[in-house]
Amino acid sequence: MFKPQFAITNPILKNIGIIEGAKEVIDYAVLVPAWEAKFKDEARVRTVHFGTKIEGNELNYSQAQRVLLGQEVLARERDVQEVINYRNVMEYLERLGERYGMSGPGRGVGAYTEVWLKKIHELTMEKLLTPEKCGVYRDTKVVIKNSQTGDVSFRPPLPLEVPVQTEEFFNWLNSDAGRDVHPVMRAGITHYELARIHPFIDGNGRVARAFALLVLYREGYDIKRFFSLEEHFDQNPEEYYAALQKVSRDKGDFTSWLEFFTKTVALELTKIKERVRNLSIDWRWRDRLGRQIELNGKQIKLIEFFADKDKIAAREALTVLPNVSPDTILRNINDLVKKGVLKKRGITKNAYYMMRK
């Protein structure tokens, strides 16, 4: 029976604290709808690009972005297909999160199923494997080799053990004991265990990361879908793979891996939190406003400029919108004053503007 062993260490507690703090800021920030859409789109591109890049995909960020927009790129057909497939996986996760998710962590979330796991693999490997191998557990042995030395670094379970160990993992994930674990740690355990079992002939890394993301989405940690963990994994591959391999060296103890995983989530959410705080209108006003404020593109740029300044003279705003007439800039600033975003102090040439606190 699968029962993950780990200790709740100070680094894990610290990381969870950072995650919870960032989550609160992001969840309650009042953002312009256009910026929410922009954050989600960027996160999806980063997830798809870096989630495939770490597996050897040769498309650069710009090319991956164009593929996701339905535009043609000059590249290997397999690389393009991998990006399309992982986009389809992200859309599937979002549908599952919305249909079967919940508003917060706890026992209310429904059971996870192997059907979902197999569907994620089917979407991941569509047109990359023959149809009879997509969404089907492997029936052959596999080994994981070091790409530089060629040495075998890991031997996944034998094919006959895959269905049994996968079932045992899902039994734990759906159990009361499993649900007692913090959702971010559940996601980390999911990531590792599915990578370790290696249920499929290919695509296991993407499937493991995707299913871990599903756990976050369903258990109240979708964080508006503004974040992407894959970029951190891709930018620190040696640390990432070393953390995965250390569980085996520690005789199945997940502690070091969970320290790494929670740190990765904390780093990403901290980065997103700072961007949200700079662009939100204003996160500190959430109790007073409690609503979205309709702004145009010029006003969004002005607010971003005003956010970190104590006060701004109207003439200084000209540097933010160099191709816009002074009258238009002043008209937009006055509109922000009417909407309660800015306040005006002084008169005529000595007038200046401040963000409302």
C-alpha cells in the first residue's frame, strides 16, 4: 500500500507560508479584465513552452506562442505537435478543474480517476505515438538514462507492477489520510509518484507535471491560473532531476523533494504576486471597491506608472505615452480621478496626482 513518508520541516513550513501569503494577494487583487486575460495567456504559453522544452522540444518561446495562436512556424513537425498537444492538455485540466473542482482545500473534492490520467497521456502523445499506445499503460520495461553519460539513473517498476502501483497511488490520493495533506504537498507527491511509476512508454514527465497541476486546480490553488511551474523546472534542470532522484537515495522519503517542490511554487507565486500588486487597482482597495474598474489601454499604462510613485506631475506622464497628445493624457488622468483611482492636489501648473491609498 502506498503511504508517502515525509517530515514537515522548517523550509516546507516557510514555503507554504509564502505560498499562502502570495495566494491571498493574487486571489483578492482587483484587476482590469484585460490584465487577467493577459496573465492567464502568458502562464499558458510559459507552461506549454517550458513543459515541452525540458523534454527536448526545440521551439523557442516566440515560436511556441505563434503555434498556440494557430500561426505557422518553420520547425520540426514533432516539435509543433508537442506544443499543440500540451495546449490541449492544459485546456482539459481547466475543464476538469472547473467541472470537478472546489472553492478551497478539504474533503469536498471528488475522487481522482485513472481515466483522467490516461486521457492526459492520450492528449499529450496524440500523433506522437501510435494510437494503441496513447492512454495505455506500458507493457515493456523502460530505463531512465543520464543524457550526458548514458548511465542508467533510474529503473521504473516492471510493466506488471504499473497497474497495481498506480491504483495504490490513487487509493492514497482519494483517501482521508491523503486528503489531510496540504494541497501543494499533495501536488508534489503526485508529481513525484507518477514520474516514478512511469506508467506509459513515453511522455511521463509531462503527464506527471500536468496531473500535479490538476491537483492544484481542483483543490483551491489554481491562483487564477496565473502561474507556471514548468519554467522553473526548465531553468534549473539539474536541481529538478537531482531532487527527484534524491527520494530514491533517501529510501523513499519525500522530504527533500517536497522542500524543492514547495520552494518552486513559492518562488513562482512570489513573482506573480509582485506583478499583480503593481498592476492591480489597487489590491489594498479590495474591501472598498469590490468590483472591476473599466479602463482603456492608456489608463492601464498610466496606473502602472503611478503605482510606485508618491506623486506625479501631469507633464511627467508624457514620458509614459510619448506618442499621445498632452490633451489626451490629461483627459485620461482626469477620468482616473473621477473613477477614484487617482486624486489631484494643487492647481494649474503646480498640480500633481497621487494614487489613492
